[in-house]
Amino acid sequence: MHRRHPEIDPQLLSETEEQRQLRTVLRDFYTEASGPEDVRKHLVTPRGYDEVLWTRLAGEIGVHGLAVPEEYGGSGFTFAELAVALEESGRALYCAPLLPTVALAAPALLHSGDRAACERYLPRIADGTLTATVAGFDADDPDSINVTAEQGGSGWVLRGREDFVLDGAGADLILVRAQTPAGPRLFACEPAPDSCLRTPRRVLDETRRQALVEFRGAPATTVGTAEGTEATVSATLDTGRAALAAEQVGGSGHALDATVEFAAQRHQFGRPIGSFQAVKHRLADVLVALEAARSASAYATACTAAASPQLPVAACAAAVVCSETFRLATAEYVQLHGGIGFTWEHPAHLYVRRARSGEVLFGTTDRHRVRLAELIGLATRSAA
């Protein structure tokens, strides 16, 4: 049976004054520097995002180091502050690899407990000079891991391939779960062209690049212990789900706000379309869903920040609620904008693409529901 754990302090679910100030600064920053037109412009660049903006975000505001301890060059805040930044990046559809770098790779290093690896990589993540990602974290069964690690005279080398790796073509560091003769281990690989072939994949959401990564004897170093590998991977994925949920809340908020504004301006039959009862009801449905998503995301954020044992439950619930809300909000974003909502020039389709791709990023909503049922004792793995 599922054992009851201490509840999260309700104060952790409320936004602090510092977090409100951070939100204001970031919203102004993104409004000034990263509109939909800028997103399209940077998608065709080699790295797919504005590197100057990335540097400013790390240096001027310190987003990359928010949840990194001060001893590793960060600001020493918590995931709660990072979630604010992720929500605003989702609202602005920021297309740089913020999610894989600060919400997957950085937590993986911290969860591993490997001080040497943290000292080597986290300061560069915090100052924006290193982008990072993870690979091989989504395999439910360790036997299905696609990358193997071999120990030679000069150290460990990786062989195998992982597909649809977030920012796989551009990341400076890849943390890889690989199979060794003694079981799965976590490795750090700084990919080089002669031993790591990276092929960009064409995906639905071009604002979040993915790639096929083929390791051909790529040098790597171990991170953490063999015994702690699976716990590190699991905790990292739950952190990633909480981070994605925050992004999705931001994207849903933009979709609703933009649709409400349009409904107040667009006139039919001599009156704003927002005055029609049918339109009001549809917008109200999105608002209700958004408030539920905010609550689910806030709880997952609080559990992540407090390292609560309830995080797996909170992360699964947030993944389901926030994914479905984002899908609903973007569908209404397109539909209630009428003909213009279907055009390439309007940003609505970019948010639709982000919503659809996010639904399956760390597992489908069906998988999350099954896992959630197992976690709270409503189902067993064998029955699922």
C-alpha cells in the first residue's frame, strides 16, 4: 500500500515577493527580446536560437544558475525560482535549450552526488557557457538501454545510439545512461565529431530541436555510483516533468490571454465576439483548466524544491493535467482566432506544435496515469 508522507508546507505553494519580481523582470525581458518573429528568425540559425540572448539570460538575470548551489557557481536558490523562469520561457516560446540544460542535465549532476563532475560542469552551466542534455534516460527497462560502455586502456568509451535526444546536435555535454557488464551507469560525454555522429531530426516542434546521437567509441567518464544510477535517472525525469509542467502553464497562459484580447477586439454583427455566450463558455473552460494546471504545477514545483518523497506522484499528476490543459488552450487559441489562427504568419501554430510535442516528451499521459495508479496503490505493475 502507498504510505502517507508528510504534506508540503502550504507556504511553498504561494509565490514569494522575490519570485514575483523575477517573473516581472523575465516577462519584460522576453517581451523586449524574444517575440514570435524572433523565434522564426532564430530557428534557421545553426544552433536554432539567439546565442546573445542566451548569454544575457545567464549573465544579466542569472537564470541558468538559479537552482545551482553557490559552491558550484550558482545563485543557491531552489527549483521554485527556476520554475518561474521556465514558466515565463514557455509563455514566450523561448527556443533555446533551457529545459535540457538546467532542468535535466544540471539536476542529474546534482542527484548523482558526484562532486568532481559537479565542480567540472555546473559552473559552466550556471554562467551560460555550456549547454547540456541527457540521453538514454527514458528506457523503462535497463535491458532496453541502447548504449553500451566499454573500459579500455585509456578509459571508458561509449557505443550505440540514442534517438530524439533533446538538443542532441548542439549540446556541449551529454549525460548518458549506458549499459556496462556490471549494470547501468551514468557517463559524461563531451561529444567530438570523430567519435560521435549527431544527426538533427525533423520534428513537429522546431523550437525544441532533437537529434539522433550515434556513439562510435566516444570517450566518457563515469558520473556518480553504479548503485545510485537508477535513482538519479528517476529523480531527474521527475524534475524534468515538473519543469515541463511549468513551461506548459506559461504557454497555456499566453494562449488564453492572447485569445481573450482578440475576442475583445474582433467584431461580428456589430459587437465583440467575446460578448457571445458560446465564446465566453469556451474561454471559461480554458480558464478553469488553467487554474487546475497552475495548482498541479505549483505542487510539483514545491515537491521538487523540497526534495519531497511525494515528487513522483506530484510530477505524474502535473504531467497529465498540464499537458491536457496546454492542448486545450492551444486548440482554442487557433479556433477562436478564426481564419487568421490557421495561417503560418500567426504564432498560434507554434504553440500548438509545442503543446503536442510536450505531451509525449517524458512519457504519454496514459503512461503517467498508469504510473500514478501504481504509486498510490490503485494498481500493480503486473496488472497494468
